[in-house]
Amino acid sequence: MALAAAALRHLALGARLAPHGRSAAPPLQRLQQRRGLRLSAPAAIQVTVRDALNQALDEELERDERVFLLGEEVAQYDGAYKISRGLWKKYGDKRVIDTPISEMGFAGIAVGAAMVCTFAFLYFWF
């Protein structure tokens, strides 16, 4: 009985039963089979978390001039784990900014920046 109730709920949500002898595959799969098409996923690449973060920061800094990176040792030292490697050389002192060891201070700077529609990425070491 519970199985029948579950099947009715499934049908009520818009699912269809496949007619006898037909595939219950989703519409996209049926279309691919009918036309002989095959979708392939892009090749997966392996990347470290550090490199993924570096690429994401680079993309955002390049995409929007209102974005900047703020934190301890992020410019010349390239960050504690080299997450900001190369960004200071590429974007300069105005967009990749070293701060003193005052996390509350540069967190406040980021809040103020958000109030005037600029976007700060904060880099806290630990």
C-alpha cells in the first residue's frame, strides 16, 4: 500500500510511466538516443586548493576593477600558502594590499568598501 501511495505521489509531481516496451529514460537521453547524439563532459583537471583559490582570485580581479585583495603578506610575500602568487605583480599595489597584523582593522575596511560598492577579498592567515 505504501508503495502504491509513493507511486501516486511521484505521478502527481509530473512523472510519467513509460508505456510497455518504451524507455523510461529522461527526455534528453531519449533525444540523444533517437538522433545518435552523445554528450560528453569536459575533461576533469586536477588542481590543488591553493591553485584553485589563486585562479578564482585572478578571475575576479580581472573581471571587475572594483574587486581588491586585502590581507597580511598578500602582496610581496604572495600569502601564507602562496594563494595570492603573482597577483601583486599583475594588479599592483592598489588592488592587492598588504595590511598590518590587525584583522579587525582590515575587516572593517572590507565592510566600509562594501558600503560603497567595492568588493574586498580578505585573506586571514589562520
